[in-house]
Amino acid sequence: MMVKYGVSGLRIAGYKCDVCSKSNVKLWRLNNVLMSQQRKLCIDDAARRLRINVSGVRNSNVPRFLEPGRLMVPAVPLRVKRDRINNYWLYDSVPEAGWRWWDSLPLR
């Protein structure tokens, strides 16, 4: 089932960091990786993986790409089936409602 982003206060079951299990916060995923190898990471776990400093990042200045090399992009779910995310929007294809949903999530 495609995610309906128009629902106010939308929470997506299974939308949690694959390392620390924080849920309903902004998550990033690896860019151009098969779904079977995909991992969703919160800002702090993504920073550890990429070895970057995100101490100055706040909800008002969240980057959509995590460098180096635009390796990680926002994890905006496309399809969910039985509390499991089956697919993510490609970065260039995220609908405006999907961006509004992701932008509304807390950073941490």
C-alpha cells in the first residue's frame, strides 16, 4: 500500500533506526542500494557510520544529503505492507507531501 502523506500526524510502523531503534525521527538511507541491503539510520548513527560531525545540526538546519559524496539521503517511505516498509522514494521523485512529512519529524 502506498503511504498517504496527507494524514495529519502520520506515523509509519517500522519507521525506526536500524541501529538504536529510535522511531518517528528523521532517518536517512543509503543512496543507490538494493532494498534488501537498505538500512535506515538516525542522524547520530548515520554520522558514526560516515565519520562526520553533526553536533551543530538542529531541526532548523537539517541537511537532506549526508556527505561525503551524497552517500545518504532521507528515507521517505513509498510503500508499507504489514508494518514493514517495502520501498523508498528515489530522492528526485519524493512528492511534496512526502517532503513535508519528513521535514515535520524531529531530528532526534
